Amino acid sequence: MLIAFNKPYGVLCQFTDRSVPVRPTLAGFGLPPGVYPAGRLDHDSEGLLLLTDDGAQAHRITDPRHKLAKTYWAQVEGSPQPEQLAALRGGVALRDGRTRPADAAAIPAPVLWPRDPPVRFRKTVPDAWLELVLREGRNRQVRRMTAAVGLPTLRLVRVAIGPWRLSGLAPGQWRTLSAKPLTMND
């Protein structure tokens, strides 16, 4: 079984939370029993999370050797300049090493659901949207990459993982997907 879930802002990518106060988890969304996340999204990121009951499938989705593309829309502070986009496309030097090259482009503001709480608005600081396609998955990678080129991320939404897209799911909604088998060449 493969599930597409639109993870809302502030929800942890796990089914339990032992912290105090307890934070919202995947357990509150009526997901089928026996599925678990194939990958993660930080609590302050939103969008597509795949869940499966098949360990081999989860490995194929998450293992960086498979280079499965993950597409993100990032609202950033500032106006992206050609040299900043070129830096993202070439790979960015981070503390844990240089990232793989990413597809990066400025895009018009997408039509999305409102975020709760909303992203802060500052009249004197412009913001813009980027589409980034990564083929690796380091901890907080998009946020660290955009910050490294001078464009701090304000909002981050994952819209696709490989062939699977978020399309039409509101925050907190999920649907069963056709689980097209992935091979090393996908």
C-alpha cells in the first residue's frame, strides 16, 4: 500500500510524540494501520509525504542511490538573482559537504492553502517563490541551501516525489496511490 498525505505545518512525521507539550502527529489523521513514512518532512514544512507498509518500497523511495527527484516550492525572503539560482543549480557548499546540483527556478506565487500560522509579512522586504528539485535528502536541505545563497526560506511545500504529486489534497487529507514499482533507473 502506498499513501499520499498532505502533511500540514506543525505536524511531526511520526505517530507518537513523547515531548511536553505533546505536538500533533500522523496519528491524528485516520491513516490506515501498518503504514509508516517513507522519508520525512520537518514539522515546519508542508506537503507531500508518502507512507507505505512495504519496507522495500520505502527503501527505494528514500535511498539517495536511487536519486528519486523531490520537488519543493519555497517562499524565500528576497528577490532571486541569476547568480543565486546558478549557485543552487551548481550545488551549494554546506557544513556537511557540497550538495548535488539541483534544478532551481523562480516561479510565480503558487495557489496554495493558507498556512496557520501565516508567514510573516514585511512591507520593506520582498519575497519570491522558487521551485527546487533535489535528488538527495539531507536534514533541512532546502532551507540550508536557500539560506547559503542569501535567500532564507519562509515557507516550504513539497509538491512531488518521483512520479507522485500532491495534486488536489488539502492539508491533512490522504489518498491511496497506485504503487508503480521503482527500479534503480527510475
